[in-house]
Amino acid sequence: MAICATVCMLAGCKQGKNPIIPVTYPTTAKIEHVDTYFGIGVQDPYHWLENDRSDSTAAWVKSENEVTNSYLEKIPFREKIRTELTTIWNYQRQGVPSKHGNRYFVWKNDGLQNQSVLYVSEGLNGEQKVFLNPNDLSEDGTTKVGTVSVSYNNKYVAYTLSSGGSDWNEIHLKDIDGKDLPDVLKWVKFTDISWYKDGFFYSRYDAPKGSALYEKNEYQKVYYHKLGDSQEEDVLVYQDLKNPLLYHHTGTSEDERFLYLTVSQGTDGNRLYVKRLDVANAPFVLITDADFKNEYTVVENFDNEVYVWTNKDASHYRLMKADVSNRKIVWKDVIPESEDVLTSVAVIGDKLVAKYLQNAYSKLYIYDKNGSNKQEIELPEIGSVGSLSGKKGESEFFYSFTSYTNPGAIYRTANIAEDKPELYNQTKLAITPSKYVTQQVWYTSKDGTKVPMFIVHKEGIKLDGNNPTLLYGYGGFNISLSPSFSISNFFFLEQGGIYVVANLRGGGEFGSDWHKAGTHLQKQNVFDDFVAAAEYLIEKKYTSPDKLAIRGGSNGGLLVGACMTQRPDLFKVALPAVGVMDMLRFHKFTVGWGWVDDYGSSDNEEEFHYLYGYSPYHNIKQGICYPATLITTADHDDRVVPAHSFKFAAALQAAQSCDNPCLIRIDVMSGHGASSTGKAIAEYTDTWAFVFYNLNVKY
């Protein structure tokens, strides 16, 4: 047995410090395993933990959870946190209404429901009736609804269901009155539902031959399903047998004249094909570059002109159009590139509604369909516009808005051509926004790059270096972190905490160039940006190393793992969630191959050396005092398989040289994020208990 921490007798503890909770870790076997890369042997003694089906892995998981639970149970205020989180989580909230014919669909949650419920009404103000309640589909509340798609003729509703947090989905059907149809489509993952007549196009994989949660996913194919047919009768529409590692996404035009197919080899860049559905046996026609260097997303069509959102020769993105009935495709600007980043465009009525990011927060504009007559929709504060809801040819328009202190508002415009938006629904929560300050500051990273971050806290805090602070980051895959509300983070703010979000390179806050500056052989920029954010907070006396916690999930878990191994002196608490920790083997599981676009691959010699240099699992060193660490993962995470976290935890526990605990919390029937409200409350209870105790927060 390895001992990480010893009991601190109260008389011997530093004044104001919580007593050390003793931790005895399970013995984790080190088994000789060496992978050779370009003549270099890389030790992987915990390779055996990659086998999710073995009895030894199951026993290890059980033992680790017992140790973690034992530690958390000794935190005297853990149950008080659980009670208070449950209380404040219990508030009503709803999504943006979506109109189909004369019916309106809307998601609602009465507070503590594990899953939100889909309601339908006749007319906007009609009686709302339950259309789909996922809470009735499983006893543990972990069956989730993903995509919901209504057919163009407003007769049918298709929706995806997942279980236990897995990315695997099934497609189910109802008629518009809510009657279940017998159709069930399996082995669906990362799919669209693209209606055409009495059926739809979708993407799926063949049934796995091995572990459904670990096996590499290859050869995604596009099928057409006609309602009433069995899945075996579905028509194969597109496949690429020469290139197994591709994603295939579909879309159809509302007039059902075009089928759009995007093909991508990862998360960055794609090809775009168009197929005429009104012409018999029409082929797929490539209308963009054949490489995968740029992004192309179809927005809508007007007759034969297809409008496409793209970063082709436009780091900040633009909207273009082309007549796809011509043999030669000629692209023309509709909305040219600007200083702000164009993040999406929707066609509503005969207008274009464009969302932008300006310094990582939202701006919203309306244009005529030719890109002229730009008009700004004033937003209430620095925050984020979420869902847009409306259709071509219909004048009604909804959008959602949130910020760090606004739990959610929905605005409605009755006629987009004439009326201004009016508040339709405001989530009611006992929050006084004036009690809090949200500011955006800019700091200098290691190479001189200016990086912004949002700092949120109660009004009137003292900058004495003694404030408990949580620094959050992501920095990857062109994903932007703009202001949004979290009831869990609000709980932290209420305890006097400072919540900070750094807009690191690798994200999409400032366009494609900002994203690419944090990828491949420039990934270290992301970690340097995060470290510089921490140093700024310490220098300006918002906090100190003894009061600073860092958190990130998925690619953000990699961020935390890399920064805590590179600068363990800078942070007191580290919270890597569902992180990519083994940078040499990530592409060998499920859809990990799709991340090569961002990370590079150990199959490339130059990239291998770079990845090996920062891979969190491979850079844990003996004799180092690492921060108090709570690693979180789940048994049904088939996106970033839990073996990443298993191996990282085992190595960290074996190397830790001080009393800071190194724990792993492995949830069951959950995936790449909590699979229900109950599981979210349980995870945040443990997270905040761990943070408060190790930051010595009085609670």
C-alpha cells in the first residue's frame, strides 16, 4: 500500500488550515509494457487499465472509488453542500420555442427533473401538453434525448436517445400527435436527421465487434430510412471504403430539392457535396475544395443559390453563395469577413440573422438576404446569444440570452421585418446582478500575445491575495468560451469565490488563426496562456497559489493535466475532468482519430516528439509535490475513454511526494458529462467539497 497523506494532529496543523485527511491508495500493479516510436521505447506500466472488460480493471475502479468516497465522507460540510446545491438547483427553466405548422414545441424542466421534458401546444399561447418525457424511459434518469427533428410536412418527429451518457444513439419516431411509431434505428453516432418526403437521411456505423465503449469507430455511412421500413431495408446512399476515418453529415433543403453532404476527417475542415433530389440518379457534386483545410456549412438555399458559412480565405468567417445549377461554381460574398468573428447565420423570414463574437461575447445583427441593410439587435449586457429559432418564409423569431449572472432570457420578435425583440421569458432565480462584477481583462502570455479573460466575483472584494479562485479554460477545437450561466458556479460565487474564464488560443474566440495558433506543434501556446492567466491573477492579488484551483473538461482536462505537471507550484487544487491524458494513444479509441486535426499524431515522427513532451500521463515525475487533485471520469464515456484518467491517476498516486490528495472519482451510468440532474448535483457536491476543503475555505 502506498501512503500519500498522514493524519495531521490538530495541535500540529498551521492555524487556519483544515486537518489533513489520511489517504491510503490501492496498490496498482505496474506491468512491463513498452511501445516503440521511431526507435524510442516509451514505458506504459498502466497499459492494462485500457482493458475495460477485465476483472482486474473493474477491481481497480471499485477500490479507487472506495478510497475517494472515504476521503469525501470525512469532509464535515459535504452534506451541507449537497443540500444547498439541491435547493438552489430547484428552479424552473425552459428552452427556445420552435414552431412547426401551428404547433410550438418547447423544452422545460421544473427544477430537479433528471431530464427536461418536451411540451407541445396549439399556437404560442395554447395549452402545453407533454409530447416526450425522457424521465419515463429509465429508472435511473440517465436516458437522454439528443436531436429532435420535425419533418418538413409537419407529420412526424424523429429523435435520438442515448443511455448512461454514451455517444451511441438510437433514432425513434412519433407522429405529430405523439403516437409512437415502430421504427428504431441503432448504432447511430454523431448524426443529423435530414428529412426527405416520408423518410430521412442519417449516418451510422456497423455494429461493434468488440467493446462498444472502447472500439475504434470506422466507416461511417449515410443511409436513407423510409418510415415503416426495418433498418435492414434502409438504402445505402454514401460510403467511402478507402478512407475509414471520416465523418459524414447530411442536410436537406426545406424545398427538398437538395441533399447536402459534408465529409470531414476530424473536427476542423470539410468537403461539401450537393446532390439534386429533384433529378433522377443525380450524382454528388463537390462544390468546394477537395482538401480539408476550410470549413463549409450550408445555411439555406434561395432557388438554386446555396448560402454557405465558411472560413475560406477568411479567418473571421464570412457568408457566401453560389448557383449550384451551373457546372462551374462561382462563389460570391453575401456577408464579407469583418473584424468580429461571424459564428453562425440563420435565414428567418427573408432576412439573415448573424451571430458574431466581439472579444469573446455576442453581438447580433439582421441583414437583408443580399447582405445589405445591417441592423444591430441590442443585447442587455455582456453575454451570449444561444439558440435562434425561426424559419425561412416565417416572420416570427426567438433567441436566448445568458451571462455569468443572468440565468437565461428568451426574446421574441413577432415580425422580424418590423418589430423589435421583446422579453418572452426570464428564468426566475434569486439573483441580484448588481451584487456581482463581471469584467474582461487582457494579460500577456509567454510569447507576448495578448489574451483576454473574464473575471466574475461579488462586488467589493478585497484584492489581498486571499480569495478562493477557480480558473477555467479549454483552448481547443475552435470552441469559444463566451459568458454563460451555471448554477454550480453561482454557488461558488455566493461563497465569496472568484470565477475566471480564460479565452486561450486553440479556441475560436478570434477566428481560425487564433484556433490554429493552439494546435499541433503550437499546442504549448495554450498551456502558456493558461499559466500566464494564473500568474496575472496572483500578481494582481486576486488570489495566491494556496487559494487557486484550476478546472477543465475533455480537451480542458488535457489543459489541466499539462499545466499541473508543468507548473505544480502554481496551483493548490487541480480538477481535470474526462481529460485526454495519453497523447500518444488517444487516436486508437472510438473517435479519437478525429482529434488528430488539433493535436497531431504519434504516428508522425515530429509530432510524436512534441506530444511526448507535454503528454500529461508521460510527464508525471517522482519526487514532485503535485496539487490536490480530483480527477473525474465515467464508465460510459466513449468519447474520451476513461482509461486516460485511469492511467493518469495511477501514475500520479505513485509519484506524489507530499500530503496533497490525488483522487479519482469514476461515475457509473454517466458519460462525457453528467447524464442527469441528480448525477450533476452529486458530482458538483464532491467537487466543491474537495475544493473548499483543500483551499481552506470557511464553509
